[in-house]
Amino acid sequence: MLCKDLYRGDVGSGKTIVAFLLMAWASQCGYQSAIMAPTEVLANQHYESFCGLVKMFGLESPVILLTGSMTQKQKRVAYERMQNEKKCTHNRYPCTYTGKGGF
């Protein structure tokens, strides 16, 4: 499954929760997923939101943050987790990415 659509809307219209639900569904189907954020601040906000939602819904998907300001070592650790985790969510500036089988 490859989605090339862009979901857009006004602030507060529910884009993040829709993205979360689609990513959770993709994870349950064994696919990877990603969410893009135009700024590192927003990527961090998505990261915090997704961590809370994963916990709230009792999902086993770890959430992984990958940003441009991270050190090379931090990035390497994030990439390794993305490859090794069966279910994971990655928040990335400018992209929130989900690893194989992950949300």
C-alpha cells in the first residue's frame, strides 16, 4: 500500500488524529508509515502527541523522534531502532516516519 496523498486542513481540524489513526491501522497491517512536519517544533509536538496516544490506546508501538538538530550518534540510534523495531513510530523533521510493521 502506497499513499501519495496530502491531508491538509485548518489548524485544529483533526489532521494529527487522522494521521495517527491511519498510521495505527497501517501498523496493524504490517506496513510502515510516516508523517511530515514543516518544522522541528511541530515534529516534537507530534512526537509528544503520538507517545500519549500510543499509551492511551495501549499500543505496543514505540515512538521514535528523528530531527535535523540531533547529533549523528542520536540519528544512528534512531535509524537502528527504526530497522530493529517491529512496530514503531518515527517523528522526524521534516518527516515523522514509522518503521516496518510500525505505526
